[in-house]
Amino acid sequence: MTSPHLPDSSPSATPIQQLHSAMQRGDADAARRLLAEHAEFRQLINAPFFAFNSPAMVAYANDVDMVNVLLEFGADPNRRSEWWAGAFHALHVATGAAAQRLLAAGAIPDACAAAHLDDANLLATMLAADPARASERGGDGQTPLHFARSRGVIDLLLNAGADINARDVDHRATPAEWMLAGARGAGRYELALDLVERGADVDIFLAAALGLTDRACTLLHREPALLNEQTGRGRYGEMLPSSFHIYLWSIGRDLSPLDVAAQFGHDDTRAAMQACATPGQ
């Protein structure tokens, strides 16, 4: 259900381009019509033809109308992506009504999905039966702690022995590093702070984003050149086979620690970092 060409909804587009375009637009009616008209598409409904080697059910898992269409035409709610770094299940992506629809259709959550769905009761049952599930790997090679959405879920996972500093496979990032997104107050910012308070490692970008002035200065006194680091470059760049560090995707490209402190509203930390990185300060 993909094409070497960009998705296209124009009259001259091929049916496969039209289907891809309909899905990208969230046009469930158009997708239903095209699936009804083309048996060959229905035969490939579980194929890994979308981003990150995903089947349509994973690629559009958070669109309840599209989920309904895909289920109507025989999509498997448990078919995972074939991503090299770790397979994504639809329940690693879906939230709200889409997640409930998938569960009703027989989607089976693993520990990563339970954490993502913030289902503490389900996760507690899993961990009681097998504490090692606190360390299982999901999409991108993330652990359940990477997917956590609440302190209660974090408690369960750490009590079961989850590694607070486990790094995912694709982006080489810890759970706390994954929890930054956009600006202060967005994403899972408070959970990143919580993990640091519980002993998570802190690099210069995490210190800048969370306003951890003392931690930032400790790092800079030891290595002043850290102030020249940039997201998506150097140690935060691509290291094949893995992709860029998660910061490029979550907080932006080519940002310095000073940029990150400013982005998250920590002007005091920004000023202190400049001073701490200056010889003799």
C-alpha cells in the first residue's frame, strides 16, 4: 500500500497512491471505497508498506475511524511492524477511543503497551507473573519505562527491577531523555524530572531542559566543551545502524545546550551554564 511516488489524490493518481493519500488525510470513507474496489489491496492489508516497515494498522493506529476501516477489511490488530530496532504494536501508538477499539477487536497488549496505555492494573498483573517483563523491548527497542505515562507506572516498573538508564536501540536514549518534547510543560516533562530524582543519568541537554543548574555546572566544570554540543550532531548524531539521538526528534535539530535551556524557559540555568563553561569561573 505504498508507492515510489508521493501520495496523490488527484484523478490521475494510481489507485494505490489514492489509498495512501486517503489514509494520510484520515479520509476513512475514501479508504473504505478503495479497499472495497481493489481486492489486491485487501490481500496486502497486513503488509509492512508504511513508515518504519509498519502495516497500516500500526501506521494509523491512533485514528479510530481508520482502525475501523482496516478491521472491516481483515487487518490483524496484533500485526507488528518489522522495524529492525524493535517491532511496534498498534497499542504502542494508539490512545483513547482508538486503543479501546483495538482492545475490543482482540489486540493483546504487552508490557510496553500497558505502560503506554497507563494501565497500572494490567501492568501489575504482568509483572507479578513475570518481573522480567519490566525489561522487555518494544518499538524502537524501547523498554516499558520509555513508554510510561505516570508515576504509578514508573513505580511498578522500578520496583520490578527496570533499568532506569536503559537505552533504546534506535535512538540510544534513556527513558528520561525520551520524555522531553517541545517545550516546558509539554510531553512528559514532569516524569523526566521524577526519573532524575530517582537517580536517572543526566547529560548536558537534559540538565538544560530540566533547569538543573548545579548538575549542568558540574558537567561543564568537568568538560567545558559540552557547551558546543548540538542535537543531531557528534555523539548525538547518526551512529549506524541506529538513527539520531531522540533529542533531534523530540526537541529540535542543531540546538546547543544554551538553546535548549532557553527553549524550556530556564534563563537562569542558561546564564549559569555560560559562566560555568568560562575558564576561571
